[in-house]
Amino acid sequence: FIEYYDCKKLIIIGQVPSGKERNLVNKLTLRGSVDTYTWQDIKAMEFRKEEKAINEKLSGFADEYNNVHFIDPFEALTIDGKGRNFDDSLEFIYSDGAHLSRFGSLYIVDYFEEKFKHLSYPSLRVIK
């Protein structure tokens, strides 16, 4: 498979972090109130460690080939080792524990677009 694509660039995009438990949106809309959570709970969520392990394997695979590149969404969607619940302007990144919100989808597309630019794809156009 890789030999067939030897003269072309391949990009592997890794797994997006998802919540180990319910994230902020779920916590606020189910039971409980904001007062029962610390700022750290609100700011970020624990993510499933197996997702990071999958990305590490994909990254290791990509490192074995000159024409294979790995883009890790964890770089954009984690802060202090936890999954971000919202960005710097307080827009929600996730709509629940595992699915990106509309804003989160656009947020990660912008991140991918920047990464693609560094891989020398001048004609690549991302449609939003």
C-alpha cells in the first residue's frame, strides 16, 4: 500500500480526544449546578487514554516513511493534558462528551488548514 503511494504525500489525521466521563455540557444540562464544579472541571475534561495511545501508534507509523505525515488533533484540543471544553473566547468545542460542536468543527478545520499549509499543499482549499 505505502509503496504505491511512495511518490505522493499521505496525511493521517488522528483521533479527536473525547470525554472519559460526561463533559461540561452534559454536566450542566443533567443534574448539578456550576457551583459544584471547580474552574478546572469547567475548563477541561479527562479524555480517554486509549485515544492518545492510538494517536501515538499512528504517529510512530508515519515516522517510518518520508511521505507519510501525521496530524494530531490532541495538539489543538487539549490544554494542560486535558480535553478543552471551550476555546479562549469561551466558545464550546464539544456538544457532548464525544462530538464536536459546530464551532468545534470549524475550530479543528482551521487547525488542520494550518497544518496542511506546512506540508506544502498550496492548492489545497478547505470548504467550510
